[in-house]
Amino acid sequence: MSESAAIQTIGWIGAGVMGAAMAGRLLDGGYRLRVFNRTRGKAQALLDRGALWAGSPAEAAEGVDVAVTMVGYPQDVEEVILGEAGVLAASKPPRLLIDFTTSSPDLAQRVSRQAASRGVAALDAPVSGGDVGARNGTLSIMVGGDAAALESLRPMLEHLGRKITLMGGPGAGQHTKMVNQILIATMMIGVCEGLLYAHRAGLDPLRVIAAVGSGAAGSWSINNLGPRIVQRDFAPGFYVEHFLKDMGIALAEARRMNLALPGLALAEQLYQSVRAQGHARGGTQALMLALESMSAVRHQ
């Protein structure tokens, strides 16, 4: 049996909006999952479908083929992988580890080194595509690490994403995700400002989206998040507070590389306003609420 075909058991750590949807797709694919999440209730739907509960990340990772982490912040990654009860503390650690969290490149490199010291091949593999991509298995997966380890995991990853790209060594996946987030940050300003203009001009915003969404101004954000904004649906596909985390990492990396990124800095400040107005747990499309407030736009 090939190494790829041998992957059957997965220790899954993190059952948030993205993590639960991704884990569900692997259950559908016939994989056996042992799941840990800080709040057990968020994992209940997975448990109801046959996943087993683990009391810690180490327990989730014990003896499985691959451990997967999809958590919120770099400090969470450090805790669930490198902590006292983390993945690498398992008495029989997995042979493969893949972290889907958007985190810092230097932490990804440190995880890779410490994993290697225990005989574990670690990949950093942040994803893009939001809750829609997680549910539909159409995520873009940006991978840093060893090519052979990626090929071992490819059959599993194909349940989750349409585009799986090895970007380089450890940390390269995280650097690529920073590019992704920089692009989205300024794009979301344009989406919200364009729809604000359409509203004030008396246009039907859904017809505007249909008209411009297939042209040069088309983007995933206008076509997927634009209608949610029009429908006043600010529920999270991706939390504002997590986007702020990502922009903070990107700005810190930019400073380290002596780069000026004024567009990203502006977007980060606007999203700080969204958080200050109480929408940290809203979706990234909640940027519209802050921009509406600046122009005294009211909706019935």
C-alpha cells in the first residue's frame, strides 16, 4: 500500500466556522477523525456523525496518521502543537502534521524544526475561500514544507481544496497567505465603497453587482460578499477579529522587510473601527457598517 493510500486516521484540532466544515468533508470522504476543540459543543455535530472526542491535542494526535490544526491565532497554534498537551507531546506522535491556521511564518518554521526533532513532517498550509469554500471543498491551499509530505497528503487535501500549491519551504505557505490577505484587505474597501455609492445614487445594488461582477471589477468578494452586504447579512464566514490578526502579521512582516504598504495600513485602521463599533465577531463584510457610519448612511 502506498503512503498516500495509508492515510486513514486524522487527529483534528479546531472546530470553528472553517474547521468544522473542513472536518465534515473528510468524514464524508471516509476518513476516521478524532477531534479536539476547546469548546466541546462546537464539535458536537462532528461527533454526531461518527468522529471520536479527544480530551487534548495530544490525545487527538496519539497514533494517528496525520494531525491537523485549524485554530484562531498564532498563540493557539503554539499551544496546540508545542504546548505541554500539544500534538508533539503525544507519546506516539503522527508522522505528518498540517496546520491550516493563518499564522506567522517564523512560527511555522519553528514548528517544522521541532516536529522534525520528533520525526514528524510538518506543513504550514493556510487556506483561502471562506466558509463557502470550506463547505464546498473549493479552498485554495497554500503550502510550505516538504514536497514528499505534501504528496502524501494530497488525496486528503483534494477533499478540501481545488487548488493545492507548494510555495516553498517551511513558512512559505504563510507568506503566500499574507499576499492573499493584503489583496483582500484593500479589495474589501473597494467593494463597500462601490456599494455605498450605488446606494446613494439610487441604483439597485444587486443589479449593480450582476453588471460589474463579470467584468474587470469582478472578484470573489463582490460576487460572494456583495449580496450578503445588500441583504444586511453580516454573519461571519471569516471573523473581523481574525482578519485583524492576519493584517497585523502582514504589517509586522512588511516592517521586517522594510516595505511600506499604505493600502494595507488604511484597511487595518478601518477594520479597527469595525471592531471598536462592536463587530469583532462579524464577518469581514461588516466593514460596510463602519463606512456607512462615516457617511451617515442609514438603512431601514
